[in-house]
Amino acid sequence: EAESGAAVRACATGSDAEALERIRAAALSVMCAGRFLLSLGGEHTVTVPLARAAGKAFGPLSVLQVDAHADLRDTYQGTEYSHACAMRRLVDDGLRVAHTGIRSLCREEARFIARRALPVIWARDAVAGPDEKWIAAALEALGPRVYVTVDVDGLDPSLVPGTGTPEPGGLGWYP
């Protein structure tokens, strides 16, 4: 417990880059020990060090992102360590990312998607067509090892009204 408290204080007082490196190192030690690591809640930026640790521990991987937002900005509010930049960091790392449930992005992200020909499964297409079609598209975009990251705003806000960044028209429980 004392070690845990020291780690929390170190993340609170260090730079964003230092905090993310501490998260990566801690996750990597758990994964390399052959233990299963599940991360729940909080800031989407932690996806970056966790996916990097998983790639180091298990070899090349791809990422399945369920989210309302593309999270592909190069910087947001003056930092590259924002939740709005998380998937951009992973794409920049060379990881294949299947962006699923997306329904909100900025012009910079739209251009980046087009320039890099990134696989995006728009929420409107997922909810309009048969599940098999969009699921097959997501699977085709992924490799054999997959890191899954889910932002609750990937779901329709009628299902998760407490999300801080609601976007109408998200994924639902039923077709």
C-alpha cells in the first residue's frame, strides 16, 4: 500500500510524459509476469502506455477502439498527452487501430483519416446495417493480437447518460 501511494504521488507531481512512462512500466511488469491486467475507468490517455506495454510483452498488436470520438488530434489544449490524442499516438507508433462507433471528429482528424486510409466504422453505419457487416470490417482491420479500449461514449448516451462527452446516435445493446 505504501508503494502504491508513492506511485500515485509520483504521477501527480511529475510531467505527463513521466506519469505515462510509470504507467507503462507498471503495466509491463504485470504482463511480463504472466498476469492478466484489466484497466477500468478514467482518462483515455492511459490507453497509450497500456497498449505500448502490451505490445512489448506480447508482440505486435492492433487496437480496437470503441468510442464516439476519433481521438486522433496531434495536440489538444496545448498537449500531445490529451485524451483527444490517444489514438494518434498509437497510430504514430505504427499500430493498426480499428476506430469503431465514431460520430464526432474535427477537420484535422478527418484529414488524417483520409491521408492514412484509417479504418473507421462510423456509428451510423453500424446501427443501420446488419451487425455482421460492421463486425467483419472491424475484424478485417485488426491483426491476431488485439488490445481493446472502450470509451463509454461509444454507446448511445441514452444507455450511459453520465458520460462527460455525450454524442447522440451511438452503439446500442440491440440491432
